[in-house]
Amino acid sequence: MMKPTAPSFRPALQASGKDTGVSRIPHKPSSDSRGQIPCRFFLQGRCSNGAICHYLHQVEEPAARDDPRSIHDPKLPTDSRSPNGTATRALSNVLIRFESGAQVSRVTTSSDYSAVHIDNLPANSSRESILEFLSSQGISLLKSPHIRVVHLDSKSTANVKVEHPDFAKQVCAKLGPQIASREGNPSQPVATPVQPLLYGDANTLRIDHRKIYFSWHKPSKTVWLNFGSGEIASRVDKKFKDGNYLIKNKRVTSEALPRAPGRHNSLAWTITLTDVPASATEQDVRKAIRIHTDQPRGIQLGKPTYSEDAETCYATILSLFNRIGELDFHELTPDPIGKRVKAKVKFLDAAHAQEAESQLNNRPLPFNRNAKLTVQVVHSAKFKVSRPIYQIVRAQLQASIAGWKAKHLSYTAYEQSTPPTSHVVLKIEGTNNEDVAAAKKDIEGITAGRVAKDGSSTLWHPMLRGSGPLLAEIENIAQLRRVLLVRNKYKSQIRLYGLPNRCEEVETSIAKVLNNSTSESRDIILDERMLNKVCRGGFHQISEALVGGSVILDVVSRPKRVIINGSVNNYETALKILCGEADQMLSTKGTGLSDCSICYTAGTEAIRTKCGHTYCLDCFENLCMSATKEDRPAEVKCAGNLGQCGISLDLPELQEHLSPSAFEELLKNSFASYVRCHPTLLKYCPTADCDSVYRAGADSNALPRSHHCPTCLVSVCTTCHAQHGQMTCGDYKDLSTGGYEAYQRVKKELGIKDCPKCGTAMEKTEGCNHMTCRCGAHICWVCMKTFTASNACYEHMNKEHKGIGIAGLEQILD
């Protein structure tokens, strides 16, 4: 089919009117580069200049649901938190949006979109004019596209991304290079397909390479001072060099010239002043020379190096960055004292930041060809540390600052926050990637503390799960040595924070205490009647009745249970209270507001949710992680009021109370839970050890027939989910069926088996007969029976196969 003749492409201008801050005002050609920069006040709905504003008034295309971005104030230590309570992450080569409860609300793959780069557009092109042009070509945009326009010297270019896999093919069929070549019209817009990029929020666990610092010299002039006395000239020259004389409060460079010829020359001695502010007048120079006897006989002012103001220059340079890639934010940094104008930008893609540095660093300024632009990529890393940990390791961090400064690294601790938070944000940044990485490792080592061990064994005792005398004893040991002790009841760990030598002393003392303890831990599984008693005061009655022990209520586990730490007598006492009929003996004391909603003990490093329930910090973390291990898509809900609260905890609240590593792990596990629960929508790449995910929808016509994995670079058929290259599904099936027996024989020889749940091929190389597939299935390697939890698999192996498959071990205790 022949392409219809392309009409003359001229952007349609809308009727002008009063600028209300929300109307769409077309881009106006401007004599300077400010017309290419969006007006910040217009975007905030409060520009008072209206149509005469020098900056661009254009409503930005809101980020599509698949492509959300967090726009942060660059001066604040952000932690990837989205202002609307959502977060996006690029994991497994897809973009995932998370909402309250860390639920996955949307998954976007690159195959859902297609994008084109359109060249040879008119210089004054706008988003509206591009949409009009595409419509005139019969190109329909099914959903609101994301359009980015870059204005060059005499033309414009645009990147257009649409949520439709065939959009790029449709545009290139009508505007492709071969069409323009055939028609011989070099001014005709030309479209080429490009890879659609998916941007997620920044991950605080990684070093960010997207920020750039750039600067250039402020406009200056040269001034010549003429004297009739060499002594005065020498004295004034020294005072300028020493900084005693300042012009407009700024130091300048002074150089005394040799005496000029002429025996009776009244202006024989000259001082040349450079780096003088361009706005300085003769009066400013005379004012700087405060002593009357130092005043020169003559003053000559040179021309400024350039005349453009700082904002115009900033807009001109910013347009150079815009040509390279899309910006996340940009900021002009006020510095009235320095000799250089300083600014910063942040790209959405780190590769564009690297490209900008290589292309623009040491490039002559467009407005001053005798000076150069300085561009440097800044590598930064951020950390979020709980305040108690920060207070104990603060001295160790400050001891490292001198070494970081010697490597030109900037370290900042944001100790004050409004409103106050339970964490402190730390930031390290610099221009040398290796130095930032090394400093990041140092900070991680200091803030991570150390797991208390006795040799290679982790120090732990069942009684430490409660707030009994054993915990009080080891906490007193740590406190006396100014070491912070943090326990994780579910990981069965004690972590120590402080100076290394003190932590070693605490480890030795704790090991002696725990080795001398003979107490044990026992569980009481709660039925409905027993749980009712616990709620009505039974828990506190047990706590008061125990001798030298502790009690913990675990409402997260299924089934719920009471954990008794101590002697057998303590266990029997608790059992009598919960199983007895004497309800009248129950204490009227209920659970306090400061009791953890999980373990029912006084909260350790207690946090409080918006719905009013209290948690130990590690109990809260384990509540979040347990939500990703169930047989439904993950959603973190409050377990307060014995699990009856059920309010979904929003992302800002989760991020506030979790460490960065725990928050990122929660999002990652939540996505894995989502993939596991939607096997017909998303598939893992079948290549071994490749965690890439691709879309496998029911509507095969809306998806490409082949997915080229960007990780392992192997093509996967989205219909049959096999890697059969250019072969059809039928041909591959025939071929694979003919060799099926040989294929099975080879698999058997190699010890390879398929997961009974998802069909993924697995090979057991070591360990016991319990295998875990990435689809979440727990598998007995002997009979290939699947289970939803590891403990059920171990029980099955011990019962049916008389062991777990490791010589010398007949049982395993979960």
C-alpha cells in the first residue's frame, strides 16, 4: 500500500490567553535557550508572567501507570519514597509498581511498549503538534503516549513511547528512513524504532551514578591600575594578593607589570587585576582600595568575558544535557562568593550521565569560547540506620571522615528530620567511583555490627526470645562495655554494635553466661479456647507465674502458639493455666499498649503503627517477611489485636520502620510471590540461573511470538515457553517428541528432574533431599512430592524415607 502524501508539517498554535498555570500554552520561539526549559512556577500553577515568560509553558505528559517516577528535592536525603505512597522497582528485567502492604499492583515489561525516535521536526515543535502530525498520518495512539521533545539549533527531535507493541512498526511503515529516501524529501520527519526504557525508583542499596555536577566561570573583566610611584604600586599589589583589598567582596588576581618607559611618565607603574566581577565599576574599584594614599592615578576597565546572566547561561547548558537524555531534576546552586557558577542535574538513566561527562567536559562554553565547561559524574550512596545504632557507631563513622575528605568524598549525616523519625539517613558521594564504593563498604561494615559467635557457632539461647532474667543479664554486660546489643528472635541471633575490641569482650562474656544456662524452650499450640484465655489475661498470668523463665505469644505463625522458656515446671504451669477451667483465676490485666503485637512482651526497639499497634523491631520485620511466604500474593497487614486488625500497612510506613536491606528484600520477595501466584501471566526465563521474567499472556496476538531475554540473550517462545530459535512450535514439538526417550535417558544419567509444579529442570549437586524450586514449591527429591513449606517436606522425608538424605542424620528438627 502506498503511503499517502505527507502534508506540510507546521505545529498548530493554540489561541493565547491568560496563563492560569493549568492551560496548555504552546512553545514559543525564544531568542535565548530559556525557551527550552520548563518554567518551574508554571508547573506549580503559580507563574505570574503569563505569555511573556521566557521559560517554556507546557504541561508535561504525566508518567503512564507503567512508568512512574519519583521527583525528589535534590537537597533532601530521599529514600526512594514516592509521594503518592507507591514505589517502582526494575527487577528481573521488568518494572513493578508496589502499593500498600507491598502488594504488586502492576507489572510492565518492555514488550508491552514500543517507541520511536522522530527526527527532522520543526524547531518549535511541541507535544500537541507532534500528536496532530501523527494523527494526520493515520497513526492512532490507543493510550496516552509519553513524548519527550528536544529542541536543537534549527530543528527538534522527539521520542514517543506508547503502550502497544506494534506502534513502532506502524510509525516506521509510514515515516521510516526508506520512505524518506524514496521520496527524496530530506526535511520530511523520519522515524526509527528505539528500545523502550523502563525506569524504576532508585534503590538505596546501590551506588547511584546518575547525578552530575557542572560549573563554569562567572563573567569577569580585567582592570588596569596606573600609579606614579613604584612603592605605592608594590604596596597595593601585595594587599590585593593577600586579600586585604576585595572588589565587591571578592578576591581578585593581581600582577604588577614592569615599569613603563618614559623618564617623566606619571603612569609608569601598572597593576593588572583579573577575575574582577563583570558588574564592577570604577567606583567599586576605588571603594575596594580603602586607604586614600593607595589610590591609583588612573583606572581602565576591560570588557566582560560575556554578557549573559547566570540563568540564561544555565538554560543554554541545560539544553545540551537535554539532547543527551531525559533528566530527573536540575538545580542551579547559588554561590555569591565563588568565582564559578555551580549547578547539578540528575539523569533518569546512568548511561546518559556517563555520556554527558565524556561529551561535555572541557567543552568550550557556547557563550564564551575562551572558557570551558566542567562536567563530572557524582557517585553517591545512601544508608538508613536506626537511631540507637547510629548513636553507638557515630564515633566510628566520624573517625573515618578525615580519610574520606582526603579522597574528596563528601559525607553527610541527616540527624535532624521533621517530623522526627526512628532512623538517620547517611550519604557519601564523590567523583571517583572506586573511592565511593570503598567508603560504602566501610559504612556498611560499621553500621551492620557483628553477629555474636562463640568460635563458628552463633550465640543464642531459647530464653532470649522473651524478656526474662537471661536477657537482662547479657544486656547489662553489653551496656557496661558501651556496646549496643540487638536480638533477632526469629533469626535466633544477637548482633553487637560498637568498637571491635569491646564487641569481642562482650562476645566472650555472653558465651560464658549462655553455656552455664540449662533452660529450654517449649511450645504450646493454641486452640480457639486457649487463645481466648490468652486474650482475657491468661498471658500476663503465665508471665507472673513463671520462675526464672519467660513467655512469648506468637500470633504470626500458623497455628498460633505460646512459647515457654525455662524449666519443665514453667511449661506445666502455663499448660495448667491455659487448659484449666478456673477462668475466675485469670488476671484482669490485659495486654498493655507497649506490648508487642507478635510476642506480647515489652517491645524491644519498639515501633508503633498508624493504626495504634506496637511491635518489636525484629518482630515487625518478620511479620513483613512472613507475608511473602503464603500461598497468595503478598500483602503486609497489621497483626494487632491478635490478628484481627488486618489493616494493610502503606509503603511509607513500611519503609520508615524497615532497614533499607529489609525493605528491598520485602519488595523482591513480594514480586516473587506475585510471579508464583500468576503462572499463566508471567514466566521465568527457562535458562538455568537466569532470573529474568517475561510476559506470557492468554492473548497471543497482543504479544510478540518470541521474547529475547536481555540477561542470557536467548530467545524464548511466548506460546510454548521453549527455546527453539526460529523453529515453529509444531516443528519443535515434533523434533523434541522424536528424541524424547533419548532426552529422558540423558536427564536420568545427569540426575536432572523436572519440578512437578512448574516443570523447571533441576539438578541436585549436594545437601539433603529437600529441594526448593524458584516457583516456591518444596520438593522431596526421592519421590518428587511437593509441599508448601519446608517443615512439612522434612516431616514427610523422615516418615516415608527414614531420613532426609544425609548420611549420619536420620532426623531434622524444624
